[in-house]
Amino acid sequence: MSLSLRGMTHQSTTLSRRAFLDVAAKGTLVSSALISGFPTIVPASVFGKNAPSNRINVAAIGTGRISRGHDMPGVWQYDNARIMAVCDLDSQRAEDAKRLVNEYYSKKNGGAASGKDYDGVRVYTDYRDLLTNKDIDAVIVSTPDHWHAPIVVDAVRAKKDVYMQKPASLTIAEGRMMADAVKQTGRIVQVGSQQRSSPQFRYAAELIRNGRIGQLKTVYVGLPGDPSGDEEPQMPVPKNLNYDMWIGTTPDVYYTEKRVHPQMGYDRPGWLRCEQFGAGMITGWGAHHIDCAHWAMDTEHTGPVEIWGKADFPKSGLWDVHGIFRTEALYDNGVHMVVSNEIPNGIRFEGTEGWVFVSRGDAAVTASDPTAKQQVAKKLDASDPKLLTSVIGPNEIHLPVSNEHHGNWLESIVSRKEPIAPVEVGHRSCTACLLHHAAMKLNRRLYWDPKKEQFKNDAEANAMLSRPQRKEYAIKAVASSR
């Protein structure tokens, strides 16, 4: 099937189910999907002026808190896109997502009273089966952090364009494999660093790039914190959850609800505080703020050369990500970065002639977001109020403009031009976060080579660039394109 996008022809070629089963026969992947919810009534009026041949068919992989509250609504607001499939390893959540999407499109079409109910969402419980669907053009990856890179690699190999939640990867090695796979396949991948689509972050970066505070000297990055928790007992695995696959590449460990996600409701999940599945706030929010700091510093394709710092880690309990911390980094251009949970949430740029501070203000992605209950500083502030009305001249540096992050992704799918948060940039931002995390763990100064993406003369630190992967879920090697 081919899909016409505003006069362009986009061949929607995918991996066949047979290809996955052939791999399974070799002992690598075992696919078992539940497919339901075949389309019944799909009125064209649901999608406004955009004919079916002009629509981008999108599938959501991972349908928890972020997907329901941010990613799926971010896509379904556009008439040139249709969410036609949902996938989750928790079949209960997958069915919830199906209802959510169907209800949205039904209301958009006038609701049940009009006799125009929508029932056009297919349900999967294994993303590998979803990727064989030739009608799907693009996927949203809103899974836990440890599944980001493996799914993106498989998706781009299946010729799908991707919107992926940040951070880009669990490890630096996985991130490099993912970025290389995207480059080799030529797919459009947008990293969910949505602050790049907020005008205050772009304007702050332009002020810095154009020398409004003189020579940039120091960048202070403030992040939220995460509390520790109690020990949690082993529990029976819910029948609706494929827990073995949920663990994915990481080591087998007993199930307890607070290690995964709530079985009732969509509050903030416990995996965010388990180092097995992510690094904590240093990547969770660090991927946002350090990314925007790099944007202003013009270091998007490189990284720090020295990193040091320390952190407190829980000595007991299920949740074991870092607590109070302060880490620092030095870049080749002489800029010094300080990252800490004891700094106001946001980014403060200090130069020889003043400072600029930027943050989300009181905005939160979801109701359970860590900043939802905080008194947050201004979205934009400066040492001199006149800085905030400074006009970026026609001959000065102007950064790309995106008015909405998911919309920018959909535009890029049509144009085949790079989105505002491309995967290589997202990988470099995530890498910087993981370097700060390595400094926390080793509690000493580290020296990094951004070109080779290795620590200098430090075998112990280099051992932290990757983790052993369980064979059945391991990422198949990607030849470097660098």
C-alpha cells in the first residue's frame, strides 16, 4: 500500500510477520500478539478535509500516563493524522487506550447520538506484530526508558517514522546504535524534547547564541528530585501483563506492582525510580534541560569533556535512583555546567554581561508530573528586563521554529526534512545526562572524548557505556555509520 502525502508518494513497506518468526526460530524473538478491534465504522468526516489517502496512519506503542495525557492527544488533534492502532504489554491498558481513542474520534464526529460512532482502532499486545501492519506509517513510542532504543531500532528497520519519548536510551551504547539505525534507514524520528517547541526556550537560546549576555561562562541546570521508598514484597504477576517482555533487555527480577505501573489508574509509575529501567531525574528531566542548554551553547553534536560530582543513593528499598546530587561538567568551549536538584527548576545562563533564566513556569505535562505541585519560577527572566524585549535581527542567528512538537513531527513526515529534535541531537543530550550519572556513581572526575564516545583511559567508566542484554530482547547489532 502506498500513501500519498500532499503530492508525495511514501512507500509503506514493513517487516513481515514471517520475518519475525524466522528470527524466533533462531531463538531470538518470540512473538505472541492479541489483535482485536478491527475497523467497523470509519466515517471520512471524522478527519475533516484530509482525505484518507492524505492521512498519516499512526500507532501508539506504550499507552500509559504519558501516552494518554500527552502523546496521543498531541497527535490526534491534527486532521492529517489518524491513530489507528494501540499496543501495550498490559492488555488492560491496551483496551483502555482503544476506548480512549475511539471515544475521541466519536465525539469529534458528533458522538453516539449522531449514529456515527467510531470503531477504527486495532489492539496489539506485542509491538513486533504491530510493525508488520503495512497500513501503519508511523509510531509513537511512549514506553519505559529501557524499551525506547530497542523499539525505535525495530521500527525504523520496518520503515516506520517515529515519535519517541525521552530520554533517548538506557545506555550510551544503545543510543549510538539507535542513532546509527535511524541514519541508515533515513526515517524521520522526533525525540520528545518538547521544550524546543516552547517559544521561551527557543528565544533564550537565541539570546545566548547572539551574545546578549556577552561570553557565556556558566550554565546552571535545576532538576526536580525523586524520593526513595520502602522494600516491596514479591507479588503474583497480573494475568493482563506480559511481565517477562516488560522487563525486556534488563535482568530478570521478581514482580511487585510498585516496580512497574499501577494496576488501577494512571499515576506516576514506580519504574521511574528503579535504576534497572532508567537513571532517575538526571535523565528524566535532565534530557529536557540539558538538551535546551546544548541548544543555546551550540554543542548539540558534541558533549562535555570533563565531568565530576556526587550524589546520595538510597541504601535500602525498591526505589534506588539518585537523591540529592550536584554534578558539574566542562565543555571544550570553556563553558562550565552545574546540574543539581538544589537549583531552581530550569536553566540559568550566566555570561560576562548578564544572565538569562528559562523554565516551563507552572506548566506540567501530566497531573502527576513532578512540577505539578511546585511553585515554579518565571518562564523567562533576565538580569536586565530589556533583554527580554531584544529583537533578534535579520542577520543574526535564528533557530528553527516549532509551534507544537507533535505537529512538527507530522510536518517532517510529509516534507522528509529533519524535525526540531532529531535523534542524533537527542542521543547527545541523553549521553550528557548519562555522563553525569556515571560521575555520581564513580564519585570522581571523568574525562570524555565526544568524538570517540569513550572515556579516556578509564576501563571502569567505559564498562558503564553498555549493559548486558537478555538474548531474546537484545538489539541486533547496527553497523556504525559514523
